[in-house]
Amino acid sequence: MKDILLDINGLTKAYPGVVANNNVSFQILCGEVHALLGENGAGKSTLVKMIYGLVKPDSGSMTFQDQQFMPASPNAARGTGVAMVFQHFSLFDALSVAENIALGMDDAPKSRDLAKNIRQVSNAYGLPLEPNRIVGTLSAGERQRVEIIRCLLQNPKLLIMDEPTSVLTPQEVEVLFKTLRQLKSEGTSILYISHKLEEIRALCDTATILRHGEKVDTCIPATTTAREMAEMMVGASFANPIKANREMGDTILSLKNVSASSAEAFGTSLQGISLDLKEGEILGIGGVAGNGQDELLATLSGEMTVASDMIILDGQAIGKQGPTARRKIGLLSAPEERLGHAAAPAMSLRENTVITAAERKSLLNNGFIDWTAADQYTQDIIADFDVRTLGTHTPAGSLSGGNLQKFVVGREVLQNPKVFVVNQPTWGVDAAAAASIRQKLLDLADNGAGVIVISQDLDELLEISNRFCAINEGRLSKIVPTATLEMDQIGLMMGGATAEQEGADA
Amino acid sequence: MDFLGINPVLLIASLMVSATPILLAAIGETVVEKSGVLNLGVEGMMIVGAVVGFITAVNTENPAIGFVTAAIAGALLSTIFATLVLHLKSNQVATGLGLTLVGLGISALLGKPYEGIKSPTLQSLDIPILADIPIFGRMLFSHDAMVYVSILIVGLVWYTLKYTRAGLVLRAVGENHDAAHALGYKVIRIRFLAIMFGGACSGLGGAYISLVRVPQWTEGMTAGAGWIALAIVVFASWKPWRTLIGAYLFGGITVLQLNLQAAGVAIPVEYLSMSPFLITIAVLVIISARGNQGAPASLGRPFHASN
């Protein structure tokens, strides 16, 4: 029996109106990789914030190596030997790698020594980093290395990792896992938060499952199936989406050598993108975030216009048309950013419905909004897509991520699009809701629409799409049928092997 | 060696004096904005510094004490702004504008009995040896102490921001306050101190107008210097030495156009009067035209600790 490193005993934290953690107890052993599992809102992040000293628990206690442990600040937690790699917002884009690392250390050495340390540690763990680079210019994988190195330089006894693989390619995940296993063999414990069940099965020794702020179960991931774990998280069984064999129709949408420069300062320009989409087909586009996904969606939705004959819908050249014109003829889209792009947070669901559905659902009456019809259509969306909300007057911003996503997808799908383009349809959505959204996309294709799904979740793309390609630095890889695809090949495609290069290698 | 009756030595000497108030205010505001806060109350803090400095200098007959109290007054006024914006989460733009209005009003009230009095002023230092160098001595080395203090502050701010841990933490807070908070830095406290530093610098700048440049008290005598300081901060891309260039450019053109007016050049006075503003902004826009460099990413965004 290994020694107990961190013993968590009855932690409770309530916020006004919601109990984030209720009497949570578990133990992390020395040299163990411990998974913390749960849906969004299950209380995972509040729990780790308490361990890292960012949030004070209302009641309960912790011991760290048999000492009372209740850090008042992250500095105190770091002093005890707890380090954390954040999922979001803990790097400073305008500062260099070395400066970012110095900020996360309590007694940072002189900058020259620090640069040397960084090179040393980063090479020792197979995560090479150049200390003088500005963080804003790094890829997602490299940025994560910065965070990990920042933690490792302080020789932590417990390393907390919050959703570390959500932005990585499969190859980068492999490198990360190697590093984590090396740390584990050196006796460091790791608390690993993720919702990617297969990764947890591959990496973790024990898993604690949270639901609605309470610990509901523990399991040994290696001997539990992913489905069993998912059902423990949700607390119920749910149906997997079913991919029916369906007939493909004629080509409905063609992109012909689409190039467009990004409107954003650090955006990615699209370079010579060509594809054909058939009726009833789902095309999955994978790739690491920031490789042109947003630009591709904007080009298809009409927010960015291109030369007229670069985009052909149903034989009609529409490259120069704006979003409203494209919606009218049946090309609908749902962007990634739910709040502020797909929906206006302060406006009600009903108002948000009118924004995109006014034309196709005839919600306008001589230029005036027909609120009765708008209300009816909003209710249809809520009923059909199981959106949990108080009513059609609820502001979009008050819905949880999963419910808002169901609303955003539902609003477009129920307009019977000829082609539907969606970016990250299930990002930050719990397993059950994600499964239902995927099923709706499959149903849409069954009814003869062409669907383009842009996503960073490879499992999702493999599950629902008929053909797959990856986008890398604004270029599209070769498009291949999903049935014949292997993980290695996907990694190469995401890393930028283009159609020509693959041809040359073969 | 006069051109149009203008002596270039005197021109440069007087541009340094003319630019010092703006330079002081601008370098203070640079620090405030680097910490991620936009304080539009510079004009108000300057004029309060001007009146408080003038009153204490007249009563103590010591301009040095005048400068010290002006800095304290500016810093005190800025704590109102800091409390409203940081603790009560009020809107930074509106609060800053309000601060300017408050400052203008308070200074008019306090200064009423002191109108028409002449204040004691700073003596020029005439730095030994250096001041005796022909031409350059007169141009650069025979000013009053505050001119050198202002340049020293610019140097200190540059060094601190670039090379010290305190400067790194300040930039980090301005760059991404959520991340800085997550790492355990006291965002509110750091910003509060930065705002007070900016207030003190603005107070010094204001006092320099009422104690050295003019030197007497008239209502509203800062006449927009705080606004040009704000513009200089932005167009200098938040870089301390560029702030100095911007301030001296503005000061230089101000002096030059006054000389041109005196020389009776056939350009309408209105055009000459507006020229410092137009030219300074045009030049700085060209310098900073290569895109949005150096703007602290959290500038003007309110910070709410999420727990």
C-alpha cells in the first residue's frame, strides 16, 4: 500500500444558489495518477481551486503528507508542493517564455540562470522550449509546455492538470503522456481532470467521479469501460448516435480553390481550399485550434466574402453573397463561440431566434417582427432539442453551455438547411447532450442535407462523419472516407501532410 | 545664428521646460495603463496638483515643498478613482472623466484667493562644468531640478518595467489579470499603487506649470495638457522613452509656434496654435502605424475575482 499524499475530507463549498461541492472526500496516493471525472458543472474546477488555494472551502479539511493543509493562496499551495497546469488563461501572450515562467515562481532566479534551467528541464522531459520566444507566437502544444515547465521547475509533489489534452494533436498527447509517466515514475502524484475517457483509461490509476458537486463513485479506469464511466458521470444510460447507411445525392456544395486572408490580427489565412459536399453527407474537418477553422466557417457563412465562383451552392455562384442572402437559399451555419457570435448573451432566446431564422421561417411581417410566430418557433426548438430553460424570454447568456449549444444548433437545423456548417458542435457540452446533438446532425443528413462539422474532437468526427479531412495552417488535407482511417494517418493530416506530400511519399 | 528671429539654443532650452509637465503626466499614466487601468482623470489630477502646489509654495515660500504636496494631492485624488474603479467596479472611462471635472471644480474653488499672486519659483541648477560648455551647456545643463527629475523618472520607469520583477508583475497584471490572479498576484493592490503613482506624477506635472512655467495661478491653467499627455501615452505605444520624444516634440512645436507668432509670420494665429496638437499626433501616429503594438491586453477591462 502506497502512502497517502493528499487526504481530502468532507470539502463543501456553496455559492449563492448552487452547492458546487458537497462533502467531497477522497485520497491521492504518492506516485499515483488520479483522474477527476465529471460533466461540466459537476464541481471539478471548484474542487481543484480549493486544493490550489484559489477558493476557500466552507467546511471540511485536507491533510498533505499528514500535515494540516488549507492553503490561503496559490503561493502557499506552491510552497507546500502543489502545482497546477490551467486549462485557460494563465499565460501572458505579450511576454516571453522565460518571463511567463518567472511569474509562476516564488523565488525566480536571475534571467540568465532561469533560461538555462528552462532549457535543461525542458530537454530532460522531452518538451523542448526556447526561453526567449514571445508566448503569443507559440502553438497550443508549445504553450502548454510552458505551463508544465513552469510547474516542474518547482519540483512539485502533486501536479494538477485541468483538461490538458483538449488542444493537442494525437502525437502531442503521446509526448505529454510520456512526460507524465516519467513524472509518475519519479514519485510525483498527478491529479488529472478530463472528460476524454479513453485517455483516462490509458493513463490513470484511479478515478473519482463527481456529479452535481458530490462524489458518486470511484473506479479503476483500466478495468472499466469508457461507457460505464460515462454513465457514472451522467447518472443514467443514454443512447449512442446511430449512423444509418444512407444514400448520397448529388453534389450540393463546392469550394473551388478558396483563398482568403483573415480579418483578425493573429488569424490564419485560407489557402487554396477545395472540397465537394454531397446531399446526405457529413464531412468532418479536424485540426488543432487556430489553423483556419474560424476563417473557414466565416467564408462559408458569408461573414467573409470571396470571389463569386469560389463557392457554388446547388449550381449557383455565391462567393460574394453575405450571410442573409446565403441563409435565404439554404446555407446555414453555427459558429464556435456560443456567446457573442452564435447568440447575443443579453437578448432573449426568442430574439436570438429572430436574428437567424427571420427569413426562412417567415418571422417578418412587412418588415415588422411577428412575435407570435417567433415565440412558436422558439418553443419548437426548445421542445425538439430538449433545451432546459425557463421559457422563451430567458436571456441566452443565462443558459448553461450545453443547453445554449442545443438551442444554437436546433435553431439552424429546424430551418431545414440544404447545407449546414457547424464549428465545435459539442465543445464544453456534457456527454448526454453531446450524444443528442450528434444524433440530430445525423438525422439532418438522413433527410438529405449536406453537413460540414468542424471539430477538434476526433472521436466525434469519426463517429458521425462519412469523410474526413484536417485543416492545418489554412490548408486542407486530402479528404478520405472515415471507414478506412487510422489514428496515425489522422495525426499526420493534422500535422500538415497535404494531399501532394502524401502523394509524393506513396 | 537666428532664423526668423528665433535662437535655436533658446528654443531647445525652452522646449524642455515647456514639455516637462506633459512628460511627467504621461510617464505616470504609462505606468497606470501598463497595469491595465485607463485613467482619463489626468487633467483633473494635474490641475489639483497645480493649485495645491501653488498654495503651499506661496505660504511656505518654498517651491520644493510645493512640489511634494502637489504630488501628495494628485495621489490622494487618484485614490478616489482607484476606489471607485477597483473596489466598486465602476466604469473606468466615466469615472476618469468625472475625476477631471471634480479636479477642475475643486481647483477653481481653492485657487480663488490666490489669483494674481506670483509664486516663488525653482532656481536653475547650472550644473558645474557641464553648464559651461558652449551652446550645449545653455541648452541642456542649466535648467531647474524638476526637468532632470522628470527625465530621471522616465529612466526609472523604463528600467523598472524592463528589468525588475516588480515591473514584470505590473506588466503581467495589465496583460492578463485573470492569469495573474490565478498565479496568486494581488491584482487590485498592484493596480491601486500604479494609479497612485500616476496621480503623484500628474500632480508634479501640474505644479510645474503653476510654479515654474507661468508662475502664477489662473483657473483652468493646465489648458488640456492632461489630454495631450493621454494621447502621447497611446501613440508612444506605452514605451517610456518614446513618451519623452512625444512630450518634447509637443513642447518644441508649442515653443516654436509661440516664437513664430512673436516674429509676425504671415500664418493665421489659429493655425499656429493648433499646430502642436496636429503635428504631435500626426508624427506619433506614423511612428505607431505598424499596428497595435504594446497595448496592455487587459487595458480598461474591469477585473472581477471569480471567487
